[in-house]
Amino acid sequence: MNCVILQPSYIPWRGYFDQIYRADVFVFYDDVQYDKHGWRNRNRIKNHQGGQWLTIPVHSRGVVIESIPINQVGIAWEQSWAEKHWRAIQQAYYKAPYFNLYAAWLEEVYQRRPERLADFTIPMTIEIAQKLGICRTRFLRSSELNASGQKTDRLIEILSGLGATRYISGPSARDYIENEKFETAGISLQYMQYNYPEYPQLYPPFDPNVTILDLLFMAGPEAPRYIYQ
């Protein structure tokens, strides 16, 4: 049984959804420490100026934000970020061939008002996966599994508890994963290789490091063939 464990992210890139597609069980790693400069609350769209960051503001006053788990990070709803993000997406992609196919759904997403960041990003990610034709993957949150330990030991406890036989990881994890512990647990390791084909974008040159929304708006129902190899 293939398993992926990844921190929840805001409208991730296509490699994230490739991992979801390959997983029988996908675990949102939502009870580990929040990383302030990561992808938990931000991503990039492509517009006529090149690229634009969309960042969800989070509450950090009075706390060290990196000291609390992702699932406890609150959204700063006193800022009108959702309206700004939706407007920026509209301005960047209204000419895209499949923008109208997803516009009503996305507008509804930006009208949601959950208190916590993870409660906004996780449901949105699952819905995007469904639009990409991913229907067999089971989704869980690590906060539901009550795992203990640190780093590799914690991953293995989650995987063993789920009955996983293979762990699929991003390539950067090679630097810190303790391979021998996976061998002892009887869980094989597979590292992703991100070699995706280019697809038409509104504003050349091609930029691969943007949110999955870019591909959806440009390729629509054909988007999966630019992801699953």
C-alpha cells in the first residue's frame, strides 16, 4: 500500500498532486511545526508581469509562529485577502481557455471563512484533486492519528499504523530520511522525480513553479496528462 505524508499547502503545484495520485493513502502532515517561509500559506500565479505571490495572512501577534503546529495557525480574516486573491486570479486568467469551467467553484472557495489555515487549504486541495480525476486516494490528517516520536520515527509510526508498504517522498527528503529505519520496518522508499512536460501558458516564457490553478485554467480536462507520467 502506497502512502504519502506531506504538509498541507495553499493551492500547491502539480508535483504535489502527482504524489496524491500515486498514493493509496495521503496524509496531510498538519500537526508538525508551521514553517513561516514555506508553502503553507502562499503560492504563485502567472500574470502578464511574470509572477505574483498570493499569501494568506496568519495570526502571529504574541506568539512565535514557527513554534505552533500547522493545524493551530489562525487566518487573519480582518484583512480582505480572499477578495484580493480572487480578483488577482481573475485578472491573470480570465483569457485562459478553461477559466470559466472552474470560476464558480473557485469563487465559492474564496467565500469560505474557516478559522484555521489548514481548514481552508486542505479541503481546497482535496477538491482540486477530484477535479484532476483523482478518486481512489484516501485522505487523512496526521492530527487524527495520534502519532508520537520525532522525524523518521514519527513517519514510520504513522506508516506502520496505516499498514503502508511503500512511502513515496519528495527528492529533497533524501538529505534527512534515515533509510535503515525504513528497512527495519519493512517499508520501501520511493523518491519522486519531477520531469513534467511544458504546457501552453498565457504569458511566455514557461514557468513550471506556479500553482496547479495555472494548469487547470490552461488545459482543463486534459490537465492530468501533464502530470501523471
